Amino acid sequence: MFTSVDDVSARLAETGYLASPAVATTVFLADRLGKPLLVEGPAGVGKTELAKAVAEVAEARLVRLQCYEGVDESRALYEWNHAKQLLRISAGRDETWDETRTDIFSEEFLLTRPLLTAIRGDDPKVLLIDETDKADVEVEGLLLEVLSDFQVTVPELGTISATRRPFVVLTSNASRELSEALRRRCLFLHIGFPDEELERRIVRLKVPGLDEALTRSVVRVVGALRAMDLRKLPSVAETIDWARTLLALGAGTLDETVVRDTLGVLLKHQDDVLKAAAKLDLDAL
Amino acid sequence: MTTPAGAGVTERLTSFVAALRAHGVRIGTGETVDAAQAVEALGLADRELLREGLAATLLHGPGQRTVFDPVFDLYFPRGVGGPEQRTAGREDLRHRLADALTADDRAMLARLAVEAVDGFGGYGSSPGSDGWSSYQTLERLRPQTLFARVRDNVRGQGGSSGFTDRLLEDEIRRRIDAFRALVAAEARRRVAERRGRDEIARRAVAPTADRLDFLFAGKAQLAELRRTVSPLARKLATRLAARRRRASRGSIDLRRTLRGSLSTGGVPMRPVLRRRRPVRPELVLLCDVSGSVSGFSDFTMLLVQALHDQFSKVRVFAFVNRIDEVTQLLEHGTADPEGLGARIEAEATLTGYHGSSDYGMALGEFAERYGDAVGPRTTVFVLGDARTNMNDPNLPAVRQIAGQARRVYWLNPEQRSRWGTGDSAAPDYAELVEMHECRTARQLSALVARLLPV
């Protein structure tokens, strides 16, 4: 899919995703080695966006499995369409049982869920397994077969193997430790907060209306906030929100009043707001 | 397996993996093969690409990165030997360093670090014959004294004005710290050239935060540890929840059983049990907060506080030689974990006539004043090194607490072989209650996951 790491950066940038060298290298390797990519990092640094961008670059269909507590086989893998099977049985009254049986367990009655969808068919696909850490431990076991061999076993149909391997991205917020077995099968990528220069480019790309000097100041303030010991550090998504807010307010430069009034866009806890205001020498809120 | 550069690279890679393993990073053969493939795909031309490629294939968690980077610098060094040109002199170097700090030029800073170690770091009969020292380099160069100059330079160039000017000083401090880290890495590399890479990788690279001994952790390392509290607490909470789920037995949940029976044509083959409403246990923590073990106690208190919604009641007591309840302080303490120790010291009565710890007195006072805090549903954790300063260990008090409580565990941050030496009463206490060695955050999390009641 990609010829070099620079190629990855360039093509991701075309879709509006500016990748750090670490991200580009790992995506390149995931493609080259054919391994799933496990992406961890704080909320709002673009983990899910990465999968979308890769799908766009590869002109592939994005198949998404959103994990949550209680997601199970029938939501992740496949399910038989019982209602339709019942209809089929009652419609074919005069048939022998053998005929009916082979018929109702055919593909027509199979409801494919994301994991099965991703490995069937010949068109290129990107499989995004979002917030893997929210799923129960049992689901991880389910993923192991899919991710290491790219095959799914349906007892009535046999084993379905992928003719074309999807590009797999798993994301996690590390709210639960994923099992070692799952980690072993994946390339690991930790997306942290970007460095100043990259973040400036991101802000410029997403909020083109903001002038150069203000962009620089915005990124510096966010950098200073990240160096503080806060409960929830502002992420790239918050930086962009803040830049948009400033643009909407028509603020030409940063000053105390503007920062104080808009700090809530960046920080989501009252403790943090107070602490940051004190450290930045803002007047009491 | 073949790589473009042949056997040398393979050997370098495997010894690199061995060094990481020695630091507790679990890497299987499969990952090593992946790493070799990554080297093949990326080539050796670009060092930073190689670094990211190896990190992606070999590591499994963000915490391992702090070990990975220094070890990588040793095995895949930026250069070999000294810089091409010797440095002209201290003032010249400081001048160029100030310029690089002003411009925040990372590449230049890295080059200057190389020059600095070469010029000022060597010690021994002829400079550099015995080794290289980052401490000596930084002592002679004193980059922190450039602070004012850099600040004025930046302001002079108009690089900072208006609101963001107030951020400048911290930013410059961070740049100087980054330079110090570069010097340390460079000195390590030069030493490794002389003494052998494997040995330096094993000895000179600091362990990851969770494998750090509580009793020997410095201030910065404790701060780093504190940052791991909330992720660790989340991890433990899910583990506890899983244990609770497995432990549940109950009556049949009709609605979910019928829903499940649809897949078997309405015949309920698999009964689903109603989840039992969890009875949340109570927890009492007795923490020695005297100087020697305060790092350990602080960390554990914060961890337990972060886990508080797993329990119906958590009460925390701190002691040195008198005991006082600090539960309230801790609740407010989550916003400012650094100040926790100081606040406990200021607001709670922990010492009587003298300032050294006395387990016997503190435990006796607890049994007397707060005896009603311990009931049949309470699990008690005692945190401390059991060093009584030759005072009476007051075993009857411990026996009384153990009799009232559901379980009593003692977590001792000292290594097991030192229990009972000197003034340690650990063996006496260990006969009455279960005592566990708990020297690192890793051990602590394993113990907490196993011992906490569900």
C-alpha cells in the first residue's frame, strides 16, 4: 500500500491527517508486516481519526466495531437471522427436513457483524476496533483468532478465511489493561501529545482563519498547561476547539481576559481551571 | 533471517533485546523476528525511523518507553568516538549553547551535548582515559546559569510578548532540562564504548517507575509514580470487578434467559443468573508516614483513595508515634497529591514527645481510640517497615485488631531478607498477621489485586 515512511506521511497529510514520524513509521510497518496496529494514548489525540485517514488513503471501506461493556459474539462476529429462518421453514412446508436444514444455514440467513464483514470479500478494508479496553476480557479471546490468522469459524459453514487481509487498527484508552496475548499480536503505537511544531501545523490546517502569531501563542499556552499536574490535560481536540473559539470571538491576541473566559474550553474540571489560573497568574476567577 | 547489513545487525538486535529483557520488558522471539523485519523494511539510514520501528514491534505499553530510549541510544548510537572537531573553549561553548537554547534548536543542542561531554566530561590521568561524567560536564558548563541570558535573548528578538511572555521562563527551564538529559545520554554512550555496552545498559539505565524501590526513590521519581496512580487504580478496579462477577451466584434472571433462548428456538437451554448486588467491603488503612517510608505510604494512600468507590467505607489513619485519622485530608488531597504529605504532617497529630516512629504506641492508641472502626466486615492494611526504634512492639494490640477484623494484612516496603535485622519487629508482627514484602509499585498492584476483598 505504501512505498516508504515519507510516502505514508505525505498521503496521510493529503487527507488532512498530519502524522508524527512515530505514527507514520508504525503505519508503514503495520502495512508492510501485515500486523494489526494497537493504538493507545489520551483521549482526543486522533486515534480513531488515524484509522479513518488510512481508510481514505487506501480507498478502502472502513468497517468499525465499537466496543462497549457487554459486546459479544453476536454483535462482533455474526448472528443467524432467526426470524427469517422461521419464515423460511414455515414457507417450505412440503420439503424434507434435510433440504430445509441445508438451506436455512446458508449465507442468505447469516447476519455478518463487523469482524466477519472485514475478512469477507475482495475489496480493500480497514477494520477499526474502537475502544477495545471497554469490551470484556472474553471478547479479546474472540479477537485473537481473527487478528492472528484472519479467519472466523462458523460451525454450520466452516472456516472463513480472509482472501485479502484488512488493515486492522485497535484503539484503547488504557482504562483496562489489555491481555498480553492480544498485545503480542499487534504493533504497539502510543500517540502522545504532538510537539509544538506539529501542533502548530495541525491548528493551521484545521483552523485556517487564525493568524500565525495567535496560533503560536495558542500552542504555547496549551504546552504550558500540559506541563502542569492537572487531572485532565488538554488534548489536540481541545486545542483545535480553543482555536475555533478564539476565532469565533474575533480575538486578535491573547490577553488575560480572553484566556480567563475561555479556559473552560481547554480544561474540563473546576479544580484544573483554578489551578491553571493560579499558575498562569490570571486574576482570581 | 537476513538483513541488508548481515549478521552484525542481527547480533546487535538480539543483544539489544536481551538488554531490554534484563529491564523487565517481556519480549518473545516472535517480536524479535518482527523487529528484524522492521529493520529490513526501514533500513538503517534513518536512526529515528529505526527507533520508532523497533519501539512499535518490541514494546507493549507506554511505560516501557522510558527504558527503551536510553537502551536504544546505547545500542544504536548516534555516532562513534568523539566529535570531529574539538571544542574551542568553555565560553565559546556556552555562547553557542545560549544561541541554541534561544532558538530551541534540538539538533544543535544534541551536537553541543556531544561536544560538551568530549570537552569537559573526561576524567582520569589524561582526560577521558578513565571515563566520562555527565555530572562533571554539567558542573563545568553550568547550563542553568544561562537562563537569564536566554530569556533576554528571546525577548530581545521579540519572540515572546504579551500574554505568553509569562510562559517563557518555564519553557526555557524545560529546554535546559532537555539539554541535561542529552548530556547524560551522551556520557552514557561514551562510557559504554569503553566498558562494554551490555554492562552499562544493565546498570546505568534507570528502571521503569513501577519497578522502582519505594525506599530508594527520589523526589522526581516519586512524582512520576504518583502520576501512575489513576491508571493503576482503573486497572485494579476492573480486575476487582471481574473477580466480583466471577464470585456472583444468584437467582435466575428471567428476562435475560428468555432473550438468550431465542437462539435455541425459545427453549431456555442456558439459564442466565441475576447479578448479585455487590456487598461492598470496608477498608481501614494504617499508614506509617515517618520519613523513611513516607514515599510508600503516600503512594498507597492515593491508590486506595482512587479506589474508594469500590468500597462502602474507606478510613485512613496515619501515624508516626501517635495515630490520627486523615480520611478527610485524603479526599481533598487528590487534587494536589504533592502536598499531601506536608498537609498530613501539619493538620494531624502524629507525634508525641519525640519524632521517631513507634509502632507499639501507635497501634495501641488505635486499638483504644478507634477500635470501633474495625468490624467483622473490615479488612485492615498496615503499611510500614515495622522498625520500632527499640520500643515495645505491643503485640496484644495487634492481636486485638486482628481478632476484630475480617482480615489484617501488613505491607512491608523492606526487602524480606532485612526483616528482623536491627530494630525491625517484622517477624513478631508477621506471626500474628499476614505480612507481605511490597517494594515496588508493581508488587503493590499485584498484592492489591489479590488481597483486596471483593
